[in-house]
Amino acid sequence: MSVAVWAILGVLAALLLVLALAMATPLRLELSLRKGTAWHYNAALRPFGKYGPRITIRGPKNKRPKKTGKARRKQVKSRFRPKRIIPAGLKLFNDILHRIYVSRAQLDVRFGLGDPGETGQLYGMLAPLIYGPTALPGVRLKVEPVFDDRPTFTGCAEMYVSVVPASIIAPAIRFGWRAFGPSR
């Protein structure tokens, strides 16, 4: 019997070690969006950085029916306090944004609005973003205007971001305290 207990404890310790390792290593998210004749997207999640297994993310297959009537009213009557949740959510978004590392971001777009004058105006407004200095070293933007008599939009966007899951725990706890903790 003691061998079985030690075996169970060993398995639990190994699982705890793998969980701690997963929380301490980067979680990589690979996103790709393409527009040709139709929209296509591809997303993958890689635990343990770029060397971990690739887990493909798919969109929802079916939607849940919306709650109506009394069931919806009961849901709204919860402890929802927008005056506390919205600022706390914005602070959480800012905290998480500072912990995300963008290793590569690429945008390759061809666009035309149908009127060459309007296409030129839009391209002129985008020029500082395209040719200006960027704060991220892995960012590449390529925007090409199409001066044609019909609207055109094709292109692709790719983004590889990573975050260490353990670094998000403290901001999540702060969000919970700010949004749902005791009132001041």
C-alpha cells in the first residue's frame, strides 16, 4: 500500500513540476489573417515557447442561445458595478500589454477605395505610420495603394506574441481586488 501512495505522490509531484514549468516559460500565440477573395485566419497556441507543441485554435462552431426574460434579468442583478469594473479592466489591459513581447508583426496590404483621389488621401494619412520610426524591432509594414476605378482590398497580417503566464497572475489578482473587493 505504501508503494501505491508513493507512486501517486510521485505522479502528483511530476504534474506540479510540469505546471510550474508551463507557468514560468513563455506562452506563444501565432496569429495569421489573410484576405484575398475571402477571409482566412489561422491561430496557434504554443506552450513552452516556440519549441512546444502547436495547438491550433478554431473559431466557435455553434452559438449558445441568448437568455431572454427572467433568466436575463437575474443575470443583470448580480454585483455588477461598472464604476469599479471598467477602470479596473482598463488597468488590467494596460498591465498585461506591458508584459506581452511581440517577436514579429507583419502587415502586407493592397487597397483601393474606387476613387483614386480618396485612395491617395488615405495613403497620405497612413504614410507616417508606414514610413515613420517604429518602437518594435520585429514590425514590418508594407502598404500599397491601388489607383483603380473599383474598390480593392487584399493582404495578409501575421503576428507572433509571447507572454509568461506567471507574470499575469499579479495583475489578475489586482483586477479582482479593484473590481470586486471591499468598497472604500
